[in-house]
Amino acid sequence: MSAIDDLPPLRAVIAEHGLSARKSLGQNFLLDLNLTAKIARQAGDLRGSDVLEIGPGPGGLTRGLLAEGARRVLAVEKDSRCIAALEEVARAYPGRLEVMNADALEIDVAARLTPPIRIVANLPYNVGTELLTRWLDPGHWPPFWSSLTLMFQREVAERIVAAPGTKAYGRLAVLAQWRSDARIVMDLPPEAFTPAPKVRSAVVHLVRRETPRYPADARQLQRVVAAAFGQRRKMLRASLKSLSPNIEEVLSSVGIAPTERAEQLDLSQFCALARALETPK
Ligand code: SAM
């Protein structure tokens, strides 16, 4: 029995189901159920919310989410070896856990959940970044989720919450912060995982904003940000040249010096630029 529920400790679950960690699936498991319950709490008050969990593995975080009162959890796991272990968790929480054996990059599960929906995941970082980019897609706004609570390598977490003028500041920061409030809520050392990864990890919590921080057309903003950071070391008059034949005038019209570089612009300036470019000259 563990501290948070009547199920066996995770080491016993892993031994019973032969869940030796696979590098190819980015498997670094969290085995301390007090820690997984703490991560679950970072997602906010779960009672009254459906939770989409991606990559539950042996179910440590899943158990944390259920013990913390999630109304319902839909857990999507690619590794079929984990499914029997997760079904045991489902039996301990009747009617509250649905397990799907699928690749999260290939399915759309929004319709299976009832809002408010919170997404919580401890994923391999490449899958996590790809999913985050999709969940933040301004072309599909408002999104189906109200908050995202995601484990990343510390370096990726810093890119999401980065401020202008820093090395970590780029497309991810602008897109994440335009329509959501993002902050790092937990820091985890490698030893928190089994096996231990090489780098530190952090949990980022993003809450969807009802209105964007500054008005702008989503596609235009994406174009501007992609062009500006695509050549981040160049001056804006060069990196944004493809967006307008008279880019220097456009920049000046919104008070931005054409000699500035992408990482010096804050969110309000990127949005002002997107609005100025919308108006045909
Ligand atoms: N959540 C568990 C924990 O915290 O102990 C496992 C975390 S482990 C870092 C990542 C999990 O994501 C693994 O169980 C792995 O099999 C799963 N996974 C990897 N790629 C996936 C994908 N594309 N779709 C769904 N699950 C995936």
C-alpha cells in the first residue's frame, strides 16, 4: 500500500508488469507518490475538472491526479506494456479513469472530455514540445483546454517563460505568453526520476487567457515571429524584409528601430508590428 491510495508501491507495479524503462520512449518514471500528488496539485483544484494525461507510464502521476480529486482522467499511453498496470488503477477508481493505448501525436481526444479540461503530462521533451506547439496553435483558439501543467527539461521550461532580452526568449515564449499566463511552478533534480536523466526538469503551468494580452491577427503574428526569430541575429530590417517591401517604414510607424533584433522586442511590440503589417500599404 502507498501513502496516497490502497494500490501497491510503484516499484512493485514496475516489477510485476516488467516495465523496464525504454530510452526510445523517453521513459524516466516518477516513483514517489507524494511527489506525483504534489505535481498534480500544481494543476489547480482538480475536483470538477476532466484531466487529459499524456504518457502515464506505470501510473504514478495518474494516481496523484485521481487522489487529488480529478473528476475524470483520460490517460493516453503509447507503450502497450503499461496498459495492464493502468487498468488496475482504473479498477481502484471506478468510472474515473479511462486508459487509451495510442500515440498522442496521432489522435485527437478533445471530444471525449467534458470542459473544464486540464492537461497534465510528464513526457519525453521532444513529444512535449511538439504537443505544446499544437495546443498553443493560435489558429485553433479558444483551445479545448483551460490549463496545461507539463514537465519539461529545465532549459525548455525557461524558453516558455522567457523575458525579452534573454537568450531563452524566442517563438515559444511569444506564442505561449500571448494567450496564456505561463510560469514555472516546480523544479526537479535528475534523482527525482528512475532512471535519472542527465538534466534538471521543471513543471510549467499555463493558464489560458480569455483575451489575448494584446490584439493581433494570429496568423500575422505567427509570420512575424517566425521571420524575426528565424534569423534572430540579424537586424529586423533584414529578417523581416520578406514581409513587406517597405519594412523600414512599417517598423518606424510603430516606433521600432529597424536596427533592433528579434530578442529585443516585447510582446506588445510584436503585436503592434503584426497589426501594422495587416494594413495594406
Ligand atoms: N507519467 C509517467 C511518470 O511520470 O512516471 C511516465 C513519464 S515518462 C517521462 C514518459 C511516458 O510517455 C512514458 O510512459 C512513455 O511511454 C510515454 N510516451 C512517449 N511518447 C508518447 C507518445 N507519443 N504518446 C503517448 N505516450 C508517450
